[in-house]
Amino acid sequence: MKRILCGLLCGTVFGLGLAISGMNEPLNVIGFLDFAGDWNPKLAFVMGGAVAVTLVGYALLKKMEKPLCADSFCEPPSKIIDRNLVGGAALFGIGWGIGGYCPGPAISGLALQPNETVTFVIAMCVGLLLGGLVKKD
């Protein structure tokens, strides 16, 4: 139960941050990616704030023996940069640039603007399913 409540709290804080910063609005994201046109630096400030909080979090994490809501820390299964990682990142970036959403803002967008985001979320889920089918381990 503690793990579920911790996840709920983290997700709520993340969603509030997206909504307050306006990052659930695709036009803010697309404006950030439009270097040749009317560039909007808002996303850079949000990302900078996230990096600053993450740096503090990692400094605190190094002093902890175990996480607050789990039995042990989770390590990524691989630290190798391969073509699957690069290709997946490129597809993610293309989708983000075209739609103006990444998964977090898309999910929060379902609550705030369901008519505008439902198509993207369905397409994202289809992409996840297709990716799982074509992924080679």
C-alpha cells in the first residue's frame, strides 16, 4: 500500500507540474522545437528546473541504503547504447515533434483536454504494442 500511495503522490506532483508549467499544451512543446520560427524557450526552463531537482535527488539518493517505497534500487538492465536505443529515441522525438506530446503530458491531457489527446494516446499505445512485437532481445 505504501508503494501505491508513493506512486500516486509522485504522479500527482508530476501532473501538477505539467499543468502549472503549461507543458501539457502541445503548442508550447512545438514552439520550443521551432528554432527557425517563433521559438518559445519555456520548455528549456521547465527542463532546467527538472534537472536541478534531479541533481539534488541523486545527491540524496547516494546517501540512502534503500529507497523509501521499495526493497532495493532498480538498475537499468543495460547501459549499452545500441541501434535499438538510438532508433527508439529518434522515433520518440519525431512523434513528440509532430504531436507536441510525450507520454506524461498526453496522459494528463486525457483529464484536461480529452478530445484533443485521445487520438495521440491511442496511437501511442498502438506504437507500444507494435514495438513490443518487433523488439528483438
